[in-house]
Amino acid sequence: MTTTDRAPESSVAARLSTLDRYLPAWIGAAMVGGLLLGRLVPGLGDALAAVEIDGVSLPIAIGLLVMMYPVLAKVRYDRLDTVTSDHRMLGSSLVLNWIVGPALMFALAWTFLPDLPEYRTGLIIVGLARCIAMVIIWNDLACGDREAAAVLVALNSIFQVIAFAALGWFYLSVLPGWLGLEQSALDVSPWEIARSVLIFLGIPLLAGYLSRRLGEKRWGRASYERSFLPRVGPWALYGLLFTIVILFALQGEQITGRPMDVARIALPLLVYFALMWGVSYVLGRALSMSYERTTTLAFTAAGNNFELAIAVAIATFGVTSGQALAGVVGPLIEVPVLVGLVYVSLWLRRRFPHAVDTPADTSR
């Protein structure tokens, strides 16, 4: 961020860079541009989807890796022990992500889409895919705790490998059977999830860690943070905007071709994001967490791994399925909502205690 510290401010937005200050406008333009490209350029979607990495279009994969690297290069890895010793935050994150989140999405999917089983199943899959990518951007923009974000994302990744398939079986087959509801099935192996995690988290995490270690060894911490990080920092948002353009170009026809279906899917997603974020903030305040860690808790709980959800839905049900469309609508709603919540967080930080050892943010 361009903020020079993380103390409570009344003029946070005024001190952001032009790129940060008008981020909602850039993201809106990227979404509209992607949709127009997908509709107006014949064959573009097929060309973008022709080459894939673990079920995700290669251009999207590149955008995600570019997006995540600068933020992970900012993490002070020698401070991770201060996060792993915070059992309140780790426990809260696990409960929110792996108990509350999937259960809430299951309830919302059945409440809002009882007559649309394909979309309902797609939403439940979205609820099971906990975020390991864009959450790093939202957390950084909201001045959350970078080290805490790195630890929680890694924790979510481990549980994603272990629990995703089992929870899919439970929420799509077992629990509906107990409740006398329609059942479905999910065909995904832990190895497929692990491979996705290794690619989309492992590569940028390793690159960020090596940058920090080698950069500090060569230039020292102060020079690394004053000289190197400001140069690579903006690439996180460039990667985000590029990813959004490509994602919406790929799915533009589906989104614009079924507007009423998109609206039906969007409503439970809006409720989901608002509740997960709000409950996390209330919990963080109740546990007397600092603003930085409360913010990290909230965004890691509210965000979802749309890349994984879309890939699983396409692999299991097909690229033109309702389940895949529900996965695509996920980022359509998540991106603008969580950008809005970034600004709500910045406004709220005046009302929270702050971590006394949080370093100045001079890296963008």
C-alpha cells in the first residue's frame, strides 16, 4: 500500500496511489472489458481455454501467479511464529472456514435455489473451496496482517487437500439424505486438489520467500523494502486486473446470455459474503484481536477459491453445466463485494486496537 503506517487514520483513501484509490473503477472496467471481449471477439473464449494448467486456463493461471507474487514477497517470514502462536486466530479461522462457511452456503443454496438443483450444487461447491489466492490481495489492500494472511492461506490449503472431497460428499449426498432432500455427487480426488494448491499457492509462495531471503541477504532489509518492493508491488494489481479481464472474457457469453439465472445465483452469494465477513469482524472484536488480524480473519473467511470451484464443476459436470455457471458467477459477485469491504475495513480501523509491532508499509 502507499500508506506510510497502519495507525488509525481519517484520510486513508487520500493517501492511496492512483491505482489503489480508483481500484473499484479499474475492476469494473476490467469486468466490463472482459465481458465485451468475450461477446465481440469470435472464438476468443475457445482460444483462451485451449491451454490449461490443472483445469484452469493458462492466461488465468499466469495472472494469478503474477498477482500473488508481489504480496508474498512482502511477507516477513521471520515473523510467522508470532502468528502460529496465536491460537485464538488460528482456531477461529478453522471454524469459520471449514464449519461455518460450508454450512452457511449449503443453507443459503437450499433456501434461495430449491428449484434449481444445478445452480444449488454449484454454489455448495463454491462454499467448500476456501480462498488461497485473491484473499491475499484484499487483505493487503485493507492493511491486514500479511504474515497472518500467509499462515491462514497455508492452513486453508492443507485443509483443502484433506477435507474438500469429504465435505463435498457430506454436503451433496449425506446431509441432503438425512434431511430428505435431493442428493448429488462430486467426483474429485485429494491429489487433484493438492496439485492445484501446489501450483497456485506453492509457486508464488516459494518465489516470494526466495525473494525475501536473497534480497535481504544482498541488500539488507531496509533497502529491500524501500527499493525492491515498490517496484514489484503494483504488479499485484496488474495481475488482478488481467485475471479479471480473462476470466470474464472466457465466461462472458454464459453470464450475459442468462441474466435472470445470474441474478438468482447472485442473491445467496451476496448474503454469504456479507455474513461471513461481518461475523468474522464481530468475532475478532469479541476476542480483542487487533485490527490487522481481525481484517485478515474476515477476508480469509469471506473469500472463496473460484479457480478450484470452477475447475471441479467443469471436470465433474461439464463446461456448459449449471454448476459451472454458478462457479463463474462467484467471482462476478465476490470481486466487487470484497473490494467494497476493503473500503469498509479501512473506515472501521479507527475503531479497533492495532498491533504495536506492525511494520510500516512502504512497499508500494
